[in-house]
Amino acid sequence: MDEPRDEPRDEPRDESVDLPVDGDASAPPQAPPPAPQDAGAGGNGNGDDDGVIRTRALTKRYRGGQLAVDGLDLTVPAGSVFGFLGPNGSGKTTTIRMLMGLIEPTSGTARVLGQSMPRHARTVLPHVGALIEGPALYGFLSGRDNLLRQDAADPTADPRTRRSRVAAALDRVGLTAAAGKKARAYSLGMKQRLGLAAALLQPRRLLVLDEPTNGLDPQGMREIRTLVRELASDGTTVFLSSHLLDEIEQVCTHAAVMARGRLLTQGPVADLAAGARGRLVVTTPDPAEAARVLKEQGVGDVVADGDRVTGEPPERDLADVNAALVTAGVRARGFGIERASLEDAFVALTGEGFDVAG
């Protein structure tokens, strides 16, 4: 957990408020505000020059002295699908909360869509869809009515198209069949889908998703990956925090790795993986003997799993390692270096495995 906070409630306490519906059909639509401009920003105000998200020396220290985020310099390119990675306590959620104007930084700056946050939150947030730490839902309302209420609270939303936009958002996340079901009866995965649907009620320049596949089955995870790719192809920048490294590698174009409140690296996903050393892989029906020989040849972190034996490549010539296996009578069906994954890069950077509670 990135910071001390109260346990999130599944639904608001007030159950007596009337549900807003379509509103006056004769009311003129309220156009969304123009792209934010910031006097003296030194750019065009659309965030494209320096990134849709840009932080400089962003720092958050809590009263007890806990340093949650330490001098963060982060740049999220426009049009990217940006993965935000880090183990437990790395500062991911605290960073997202500062970006969305939910908490104030101790020092440093955060700019979203070219505007400083939280000072310009009222002009920035209408252009941002967000799903952070799970959606806040009215459990006594249906999924459809939850979205109708949320859309009615948006001063930029056109009431004349409300029902059609809600129906389209529900369809996009696969909840049309469950639209009339009360949200309290939704599974965790269905609640995640409903929260994502709320973020998609209007076109967004930036979508911020904190663990969007939490609680989803493999099919649901594939659908969310496809949806994120579609949104990116339409020009939406997606900022995605996740503990699923394989998911990040499949869907993200760029990524950043956090640890202990500090940024370790950022850049294109392919470059991050390429910067890590691959693993030596030997496929053999003699895994125990192969593991023994590899250790003797200076191969580190040797792991035998079925007929695969892997390890960190030694400094010496791999031809010598292969010859040693042959001399020992190890029957090798395969021998070579396997390309490093994003997980390999993460472990190399942080010195630890990925903590799913992060």
C-alpha cells in the first residue's frame, strides 16, 4: 500500500437521493471546455511537447516522515499506452493521486495535459477518464443507473445523448446483459468493468487506469487489452498501473519502473526488455546432470523445471559451456539464449520479484 488511508467503501452511504435521468430534452448541449491553456507554460498547452503527463522533482512526504515519492521525473508521450510498474510501497498509487489532484505534493510539479495539478484540476479532469483503486458504486442501483447518475453529475455531458452513451459504454465493456442488475450483486470483475465504462462515457484525451484487469478472468483480461489498444488507436493516451508484467508487455508501448518511491527507468517497453540480459536455456532429458555442469561452468541462478534448465549466462564463451555438456554426456535437444522479458528487466532493476500487492 502506497500510503495510509481508510478502507474504501463499496458504495456511498446516502441511499435517499433521487436518480437523475435524461434531463430536459430541449436543453442545449454543454460543449466540453476547450483544451486547457496555461499562461507561461512555455508550450502549446496541449501537453504534446513535453508529454501528456510530465512531472519534475515530484515529491510526497507524509507527516510521519514517510517518503512515498522522491523526486519523480516522469514523461508520458502523447498517444502512448504507458505502463506504470513497481513493487509494494513503490509510490505508484501516491503518484496517481497527485496527478489526479486528489492529494497535494510536498514539492515539485505535476502537469497533466499541459496544466499544473492540482491547481487546474477543474479544467483538466473533464478531459481525463480515471479508474483508481476500484470504482465507487451505489450498490442499490443497477449498473445502468449508476452510469446515468455519474453522467448527470458531469456538467459537460449532453443530457440528450445520455442514455445512448451509457448503452454504448456498457456494450463496450461487455455489461449489456447485466445492465439492469444491482451493482451490489456484481462480481469484482464486473465492478471493474462498470468503473471502466464510467471512464468511457465521454471521449477522453487521457485514460488513467489503476489495475483495470483486477478480478477479471482470462477472457475478460483479453477484452480489456483489446479495448485499451482500440482507445490508443483512436488517439487516447492510456496510463496503466498494473502488477501483471506479462499484460504490460503485451499491451503497452512505454513503461516506467518505480521502487522505494524513486523512478528507476522509463522508456519504450522493447528498449527496457532489451537492456536486460537473457537467460541461457538448455532443453534436455538429463536436467539434473545439466544443472550440475552449468553450475561448474559459472552459470548463475540455475533453475531446473522439467526438461528445461535455465540460468544467467556466464562471462565465458558459450561454446565452452556447450562442449562441457557434451563431454559430460548430457543429451541437449536445445541450447541458446532466450530473449529477456520485461519481468527479467524488472528483477534486474529492483533486485526483487514483483509484489502483486503493489
